[in-house]
Amino acid sequence: MKVILLQDVKGLGKKDATVEVKDGYANNFLIRRGLAVKLTDGSKAVLNKQQEDRALQDAENRKKAQEVASKLDSIQVEFEANTGSDGRMFGTISPKQIEEKLKSSFGITIDKRKFIDHTPVDRIGYTKLRIELYKGVVGTVTVHVKEKAK
């Protein structure tokens, strides 16, 4: 019997794959547990519609991510930090602080886990950090840390 998998099934296939299995395995295990549906013209049409919807959603998400990436390229996030007598910075600027500053100052919401460069900013000056906004879409934000007036 041919079935369409509704979820990933270990040793059998990934979600939306069409696989041939024995009738008993399909009826008694896969279909009963909601892991698969029998392949019919109707279920095939539903699968094709879902795949088209996912492709459209993916294209829309990619377009939004590219717009945010172009905004990020022109943004410079400013921070002030305390420094010692030798000019070295006390502490660091973390991705979470950068995320909060982007949200409060520019209205751009980015998850701190999306930063490709996970290293905190630990020196005075300009630092460019890359952020993966979507699959294959990477934006760059410039972080400027200046010395706090004493």
C-alpha cells in the first residue's frame, strides 16, 4: 500500500514522502497513529496544495528577511562603555544587548540566537556582526562602541 507520511518516521522517510509499505504496517501502525494517510487522488491533491502554500510562505519570509537585511546594512548601533586608564573596555556588549537596542531604537526584532558571530563585542571602535535572518539570508549590523565620558 502506498501512503503519504504526515511526520518523519525513522527508518521509513521524511514528512510528505510517498512510500510503499505492507498493508498491515500501514493500517495497524502508521494510519492508526496519525503518522500517514493512504495515497489517493484527494490526499495527493491536498499534499500538492500544502507544498505550494509552503513554497509561497517560504518566498514571502525570504523577501521580508532580505528587506530587514538591507535595513541592517545601513544601521549603526551605538554603545558607550567604561574604560580603564589603558583604554581597554570594562565588560562586553553581548548579542542580547544588541538585540534589545535594535528593537528599542529601530523597531527591528531579531532573535539573539541568530547572530552568526557569537563573540561579544569587547573593544572600543567599530565591529561588524553577521546575523542569519532566514535560510541563506545574512544581514550585517555595525556596532560602534565609544568611550563613556568621565
